[in-house]
Amino acid sequence: MANEVLYSKAIPVTHEADVFVAGGGPAGVAAAVYAARMGKKVYLVEASGSFGGAATTMLIPAFMQFSSDDIFLAEGIGREVHTYLKTKAPECYSRYCPNSIPVEILKLCYDEMMTESGASFSFFTSVLDVIVRDGKIDAVICSSKQGIFAVKAKMYIDCTGDGDLSYLAGAECRKGDDETGEMMAATLCALWEGTDFSRATQPQRAFLEDAFRDNVFTNIDRHLPGMWRIKDGVTGSNVGHIYDVDGTDSDSMTSAMVASRKQLREYRKYYREYLDGYENMELVISAQQIGIRESRRVMGEYVMTLDDFRNRASFDDEIGRYCYNIDIHSGKNTDEGYQKFAKDHETFRYAAGESYGIPYRMLVVRGFDNLLAAGRCVSTDRYMQSSLRVMPGCYITGQAAGAAAAIASEVGCAARDIDVARLQKQLKSMGAYLPNCED
Ligand SMILES: Cc1cc2nc3c(=O)[nH]c(=O)nc-3n(C[C@H](O)[C@H](O)[C@H](O)COP(=O)(O)OP(=O)(O)OC[C@H]3O[C@@H](n4cnc5c(N)ncnc54)[C@H](O)[C@@H]3O)c2cc1C
């Protein structure tokens, strides 16, 4: 081919492990901590400089629900994180926002959990490529300041959010709408100071139409997730959409970063000039990365669909249950797109106490013996991804993947062949909500 170079080089294998985890977001931390606590040698690489994934690199201001009514669905790692934050940052938990994220405390929480678990990890290190032989990953190639190196493990878990490891291994991935490829809009989240919650206008969208009429915004966008109270005077924003962003394309991400920083100025004007309580609000910091709600979904041995949500599905190989509503932000800034988002949001939601089951098979990447995928990139259609992608859901799939990888590496079998009853027993011993599994 015309414009190519051939690059070939012998590189060292610097790490050998029972379980390798790519990505240190909620799914990756849950997977690594769980496998390490089961006595396995674990190595995790994380591209950024902290654990937490979107919550820390994209400054997501709040967790979605951990519970359905009084049933705590994210038992296990999710419960531990929840308890840690409530204990160390009680000022962040109030009737305004029961699950807001004190981001520096969350980073410490994950540092401690990972260190205490005995798992090894490297920040500023990315998965660059994968060597596969006969449906089995032989090694992953990583890159860091030291250069390129290889890691060999018995089991591999993809928790990169974007499904990078699986994609590089050649697994079947889908992106966005199956017909149009449309993906949910992205949002640059940020932290602000100077808000007075005692006077804050609710709902925050109350004067959007006035602001549209006054040309405050370059784009007329009626989605407005809003500002969350993190603690007195400190707010986390999830406002403004950037459309047609592909989180797996750095050129697309580059333009989105520039556009979204500019757009934040427009929201600053709206909040300060149209709403009470925000007159003195000032931007402290915007996230280092625009928030990506949707990119690749890695196809597993089961693909969860909207029917599973509708049916409150139960499965023999269930590894947990979750409940967040269907939440597909429109990928196009049109009235039709916004109306569909709003309608789905209202139609597909559960009553208190309801939940859907999550089958183990969906974590097993189709066509591979030793690869699991957990977190945002799990094997679903778009509808189910929009529910299960939130952080409590990622703890559930992450910890199950970690436990399954630990079992498979110990027994020496393929991920699809593990004793599911043993996996369920293991998860139950940590409190996982598995009402349909016998003890
Ligand atoms: C704007 C926005 C608002 C949201 N609001 C909420 C909310 O209110 N509540 C809620 O619970 N959830 C919310 N979410 C969803 C949630 O934050 C994410 O879906 C969730 O964090 C996904 O977890 P994860 O572990 O799968 O991936 P991530 O959190 O994305 O973590 C993946 C990690 O992998 C690393 N990584 C990526 N590629 C590589 C690679 N090749 N090599 C090494 N490391 C790599 C990344 O640096 C990252 O740290 C929101 C998301 C967005 C974008």
C-alpha cells in the first residue's frame, strides 16, 4: 500500500499475571479488587493518572441510584464505595443530592481499595494492541513513557469504557444506532463555585426559552441535565451537548473539546443572568476529557435488549440485578430527537423495588476463551446500554467479571465454561443481590 511503514520490534514482557484488567473506572476497579481479594495476581493499566474513569477524568457530578426502593442492588464493591464516601464526605450527602461525587475523596477511596487488595497497577499506561492465537489472547501490548511492553495473563478483562481491548483483539463491536450509527451526544462536565442553594431556581430549565429568544446559546438544545450540589457553594455541572462526537476518534474528540469549552461560557451566562442563586457562580475547572456516554458495545455470548428491561428479566446465570431507566440522550439536536429522549425516559422506568437480571454470558466476549468485558461497553443493545452504563451498574458487571476471571484462571478453563453456581456463591458471599439463586 502507498502510504505505510512497516514497524516491527522485539519488546519485553514486563508483567505476568493471572488476571489483566484494562481501564481503572468503576468497572475496572471492581474487577481488579475482586480478583485480587480472591488471591489472584492482578495487573491493571489505566491511561490517566487516577482511578475512577468518567467520574474523575470527565467530572461526572453524581452517581445514579445504587438501590431500587430499599434493595441495595450494587452490593459488594458499590456498597464499599458508597459507605466510604458517606463516611468521609458527609457534607456532600443531603436531601438535595444523595449521591453527589466528592471527586478527590473518590480518588483516594479507589487508591486505598486497589492498594489494599494487593493488585498491581500502572497509571499513564494504555493498551495499544493485542496478540491473539486461536481465539485466545496471548499478550496485550501496552505503551507508557518507558516505551512499549507486553503483558501476559491467563484472563483479560476489558473495562476501557470504549471496548478498546476487545476491538483491538478483533472482537465484534457495535457502535450507536444499528442503522444510522448515531451515538448519544457528549457533555463537558465541570466544577463551579459561588452558588447559593437556598435561593436556587428550580427547575433549572425554567427560563431556557427566554434565553433561546435572547440568543444566549449558539444551539437551541432543550436537554438540560443540570447542576448538582456537591456541597455548600460547590456545584458540578452536566450541561450542554456536543453532537456527532465519536469517543474512539481523537480528531472528533479534539474538536469536541474546543467546542464544549466555548459552550460552557454560554451556560455560565444562562445560569448567572436568568436563574436565582447562581448570580455569582464561577467556573473552577472543566474536565480534562469530554464525557462520552456511548461508543463501542462488545458483543458477548448473550446480548441484553430492551425486551429484558420490559420483562424485568431473570436468568439462571444471573450475576446481579439493576434498575436505572432507559436514558438515551439524542444524538441529533432536533426537536424530534429531544421528544424521543423525553418519551423513552418516562416510558421505560421501573416502580420502586423492580429490577432486571444481568446474565453472566453477556460478560463473555464472543469468540474468545479468555476475554471478558464489563462496564459501559458490555454486550447490550442501545437501550440496555443506556441503563446499565451508569456507575452502580458498572460495579455490578465489573465485580462479576473479576470473580469469573479469578475462577477461570484458577481452574484453567475458558471463561464460558466456568462453574456459574460457584461464581454466584462467591458473589453472594460479598452480599450481591441474587434473589433467584439458591445458597
Ligand atoms: C456526561 C455524562 C454524564 C453521566 N452521568 C452519570 C450519572 O449521573 N451517574 C452515573 O452513575 N453515571 C453517569 N454517567 C455514566 C458513567 O459515568 C460511565 O458510563 C461509567 O463511568 C462507565 O464506567 P466504566 O468503568 O465502564 O468506564 P469509564 O468510567 O469510562 O472508565 C474507563 C477507564 O479506562 C481508561 N482507558 C480507556 N481506554 C484505555 C486504554 N486503551 N488503555 C488503558 N486505559 C484505558 C480510561 O482512562 C478510564 O479511566 C455519565 C456519563 C457521562 C459521559
